[in-house]
Amino acid sequence: MTDTMRAIEISEHGGPDVLRPATRPVPAPGYGQVVIRVAYAGVNRPDALQRAGLYNPPPGASDLPGLEASGEIAALGEGVSGLAVGDAVCALLPGGGYAEYVATPAAHCLPVPAGMGLREAACLPETFFTVWSNVFGRGALKAGERFLVHGGSSGIGTTAIQLGRAFGARVFTTAGSDEKCAACRALGAELAINYRKDDFVEKIRAEGGADVILDMVGGDYIPRNLRALADDGRLVQIAFLGGMKAEVNFVQLMTRRLTMTGSTLRPQSDLAKAQIAQELREAVWPLLEAGKVAPVMDQEFPLEEAAAAHTRMESSGHIGKIVLKVS
């Protein structure tokens, strides 16, 4: 490793244009950590929130954006076992992915699935950790249940559709165009609702209501989601793109035994994330290696064009994941 590296930093809070190329020291691995020579970094909504000053890094984390990456192990910290320099991995990061090197807990690394390239592997950690822990953990989705995924063409949405279908649920989704709805159906959604044309509440209630809803919209979707739930249904909130506040009638939560829950991934403990990683390795990685589930790719940008990648993501014109090619 060299002493310095290329990176993209947030020069000030604002729009995509505040992402600027910079030179930073190469990080050293702490106890239980590895340093990864980054090949590709995934681009995610939390990166844009951090850029805007709405999602600050946890204490001790890099101030550089980037919550997932793929590449090769370049250095091992004390206390690391089961990994070696040169191993190809993808990893969930506390931050710092928009750079040539990044440090992360070794327990948050997963092997690149057999038959998959580093480009595709960079798209796995953030979305798969999020969907697995929220849909199958907090939401307790089971085979045969009805599962509604909002934003089905996003990175989270395309992952949730495939995993829901792979584990035997009936999957429904919403998306903002007929093209996106068609892409969702191709991934296994039984019903894809163009929310610009149809009321998803009516469509889902006609199917018997959803047992689990995964939502990243929030705002006025929250009371609508509650109406769309079946009795004993679970609403899992992972973001609030449409607003953080809503008026809710709690009588229906009580009389219909509904559950509202949710989580964010980044502030959770290293131990909690390591547990999610182990569950993914056991339950989901075999599906990836068998080709039954795969990341949906949208577009690749060079590291230096991170601002263009953010513009693409925030336009909501993408289907699937956006990545930065680092090396």
C-alpha cells in the first residue's frame, strides 16, 4: 500500500457538486479490522443524506461517504482470523467507501459469491444487510405471506422482491412508471402497481391486505400503509423520503393488532452487524451462488464522477444499483 490515496470527500453540505476529489492518508486497520483495496463502491441514498448534512457518520467512522465496497484484503489488524491478504471480499462499511482503501471490521466482510464479479459484489452489502434484517428480522416475513415493497425498482426494492420471492412470499410492489413496474414483475413481483396511476391501498386490500410492508417513503404513506395491512400485519419503516411525520389513528393498531417498527443500519453495533453478516452467509449467499438471486445493475461511474452518480440516483430514473469504479 502507498501512504496516500485518491478519495471523494464532502467539501460542505449541499448538492452533488459538493463531492470533490481529494488525497487522503491510507487508513490503518484497528483491532479486528481489515483494510480493503477498493475495486468498486456502491452508491446509496444514505450517502446523499450524509452529503446533505442529514445523516452524520457515527463516532470514529470516516467522514468520507460510502457504506459498501468490494475489493481485495490489503492489510489485517490484530485479532483477525479467517481472512488473508489478497482475499476477494465485499463488505459493509462504517463509511469511507469512496476511496482507494477503506478500513472496516473483519466480521462485516463476506466472500465474493462464486461466479460473481467485484462490480456486482459491491452492490450486495448495504441492500442485503438492510433487507434481511428488516424484512425477515423485524418484519418476520414467512412463506405464503403477502409482502408489499415500496420503491420496487430501487436497490433496496429489487433486493427485497427477489428475497421475498426466494423465501416463498407473495410479493407486491409499487413503482413510478410502467417500465419500472415491468422490471419488478420480471424479478418476481406478482403485482406491480404504478403509484402515479393507481391507489396501492385499494390494489393491496383487494388481495387481502399485506402481512408485511417495507417502506422508505414515510410521510402520508404511513396512514395509507396501515390501511393496506392485513390484520396482524407489520409495517417496517427504513427511510422517510416523503417526510418524517404523519398523523396516525392508533385505534386501528389496537383493534387490528398491527405492528409499526423500523430501523437504520449504520448506527447499530458492530456485533449486531456481524450477526447479520453471518445470517446472510448461511441463508442468502447460497442463493447468490446458485444464481437464484442477483443484484440488479443500473450504471457505473468512475470514482471522480461521484457527483454524476449522485445526480443519477436522486433523479430516481435508475433501476437497481449504481456503482463507482475505483480501481
